[in-house]
Amino acid sequence: MSFGCKCGGELNSKLDALLDRYRGQPSALIQVLHQAQELYGYLPRKVLQRVAGALNVPLSQVYGVVSFYSFFTIHPKGKHQISVCKGTACYVRGAGQLLDRIKEELGLKPGETTEDGQFSLEVVRCLGACGLGPVITVDEDVHARVQPERMSDILAAYRQ
């Protein structure tokens, strides 16, 4: 993908400063991973290796933490993050059909990013808007009572 790791220059300098603050402190692993992901948008292998070395933590332990917590990702995210609620209320009101429509429109399955880096798709268990289901979010925007035929218009607004 053309939007891969931005692992050079200024970001590396910021990562160096972060690692210097926590050098030799294994208990800071989650905090460091969180801040590193904020810098890069995801956690590339090279970053994980540097974090492991700086904190004196085995790389296997770093991967264990990253794979356990759903917040962390080792894959680049798109410019726009689509979240489809599959909680009970949204599911019975058609969340599955919304996922099918997104797959049709963007060629995405949950956990994937479009080739152009514009959209990523995830499924969440509940967005806390059960009375408005089915619900999706695109970035921080909540879209309620979404019908599959509205997906094209919703996505078009973020393509511009």
C-alpha cells in the first residue's frame, strides 16, 4: 500500500524523545505504545522493535500486549475510520446489511483498509445509541437509522 509506514525524519525524532523518557521502564509499555501509535497512526514492526529495546522488554511481550488490546493496530488505518455497530439492537435492525453494502461499495471487510488509504472498516459491539440503530460512525460523526441504500451518499461525503 502506498500509505505505509511514515518511519522517517521528524517522527523518528519524536519517537526517540519518547523512548528516552521511558528508557528501562518496562511498566510504561502500554503508555509508550499508545503514544507511539498516536505518532505513526499504527505500530509498524520497526517501532515495536525499538520500544522493546528501549524498555528492556522481550519483543514477544510487546506483540502480546499489542495483540491483546483492540485499541492497538499493526496495520495502517485509512484517513476515514468506519465503525459499524453490531450490538443486539443494531444487529436486529440490519447492521449485517450495512456491512454487506460497505463491502460492495468499498471492497472492504472488517479490519481492512482500502488500497487508496481513504477508508478503514471495523465492527464494534456497541456504540451506545441502541435506540437509533442501526448506527455507524465515520470518524467522529454518528449516522443513525442507516439504511443500506443511504451508504453511497454517506461515503460520498467523505470522499471529497
